[in-house]
Amino acid sequence: MKAALRWIVLALLAGLAVQLYFAGRIAMMVVLDPQSTAFQRSEIYRVATEKGALPWRQQWVPYTAISDHLKKAVIASEDATFVEHEGVDLEALEKAWEKNTQAEERAEKAASRLGSKAAPAGSAKAAAKPPKIVGGSTITQQLAKNLFLSGERTLMRKGQELLLTLLLEALLSKQRILEIYLNNVEWGEGVFGAEAAAQHYYRKPAAKLSAYEAARLAVMLPRPKYFETRPGSGYLASRAATIAARMSGVEVP
């Protein structure tokens, strides 16, 4: 019993030490720009391993050197209540949960219909498309995940993401959170940050992006590698027009 209690205490102390480490790292970001993120490091390894070369674009620019159009577009597209919430948008999470539940139900019905037909055993599962999972993460949650965590989806990782989100909101201003996010988010294969994206797609600095250009970049964020290879996507154009129309009502920190 004593041995079990000792291990529990050690585990709690180890967990506390990890959280203090993260808190220290985030506190340093008040004045120091992060050199890289966990996601970027995993991408460096993947690209170098798969391709044997490392095409990489990233250049940190201060908040004032990023077009307000891009700030508004990203907020409008990714997190409409960014300046209001404290890290987590419960309404967005609830909507995402409902959409995912409905998608799973549709997938199950499709699999059932396929299975009811005279198909070979096991083919229904293979033919039915898996449901598309919709996220409800805020900009702060995305930043927490990209800065420190792996891409696995477990309850423990999600719990750690929530703690990191609260730490980011407690220790950094909204402006600083958005600045770090825009300088590190992925916009294509080896393309990270607003400046690199603006130069890569439009051959201009991030400060000079127009409203529509900013909207197109914002719409790419959920699937940057996919849209990078499909510049003529009709969805990209129509969704960008929708985001551009919303931007006038968006508040930036």
C-alpha cells in the first residue's frame, strides 16, 4: 500500500513538474519568439525522411508587419469569437460535436445500406466513406497543440491541450497569441507563417496582402497541403469570398 501511494505521489509530482515546465516556456514567450513548434519539428523530420531534401520557408515578422486583412480573415474563418473567449469556445465545440455525431450516423446508415445489398463479406466497411470529423478548436487551442503536442487524438492529449490553452490565455495577451499563431501556422509543404505564405503565393510581404488574398490564405488553413496543389479550387474561391464579406465586422486585438 505504501509503495502504491509513493508511486501515486511521484506521478503527481512529475505531472506538476511538466505543467511548470510548460508554464515557464509560455511565460518566456511574452518577450521571446519561439524558434520552432512541435508540429514544425515533426514536419522537418517527415519531409527530410520522405524526400531527402528540406524546402523550408519561414520568416518571423512583428504583429504590425502583418496585414490587418489577414488577421481579420483568420479570425473570421477559424475563430469568430477569438477576442471574447478565454481560450475555449463552448458553443463551437457543441456545434462540432453535433456535426460529428450526425456524420457518424450517416456513415453507419450508408454502411448498413451497402451491407444489405448482395456484397462480398467485409466489402461494406471498405466501400463506406469514413465520416468527416469537424473540429471546434479556437486559435489558442490550435496554437497550444502546434507549439507543444503531438498529433495523436487521446483524452490525455486533449486534457493537456486544454491546460496549455488556459496557460496561454493567462500569460499572454490576445495580440501576442495571434502574433505567434500567424508566424508559425502551416500554409503549405514547408511553408510556415504569414510572411512565407504571402511571398510563396503572392510574391509580396504579409503587410501588403489585400482583403481577398488574405481571405484565400485563411480558407487554406484547415488543409493547407491540399489547397496548395489546387489553386483553382471552386470551393476555395467561393469560401474566400464569404470570408472577405465577413471581415468588415471582425475585431482584431
